Amino acid sequence: MERVTTADSRLRFRTRALAELLLAESRRRVEAEPDEAAGWAELAAAVGRRIPGAEGEPWAEDLAVRAEAQRTSAALRAGEHAPG
């Protein structure tokens, strides 16, 4: 996904606040655009993994779990909208 590659290369955008905003955007889009919502959740997780000093921190683990839950929810919803 293009966004994750961009997240890898932008050192200055490795903050908890950004990860939370991305996760919020995923939640906002899940009903109308579940595929996009899954991508936003993946990006939130990618940013969260790259926050300096986050490894092993409870808030970082919480963020990772919430991002994965949101990604899974969006992916399931996308399946509901699939033709066929």
C-alpha cells in the first residue's frame, strides 16, 4: 500500500497523536468506504510501530490492538459490500 511506504520514509510523522488521528479517520470511513478504512487502520498501525520509545509501552500495545481490530472490522465490512 502506498501510504505505508510513505509512513516508512517520513521520520517526522512518527507520533502517537498522528496514529490516533489515522485510527479515527478509519472509524469515520468504515461505513461508506470500508476498503479505505482498512487502509487507514493499517497506516495507523504502521505509524504506531515506528514511534520512538513505543516498544513495550502499554499505550502502544493498546494502539496496535485497536488498529488491528479496526482493520479487521473494515475488511469484514468490505466483504459485505463485495458483489456476488
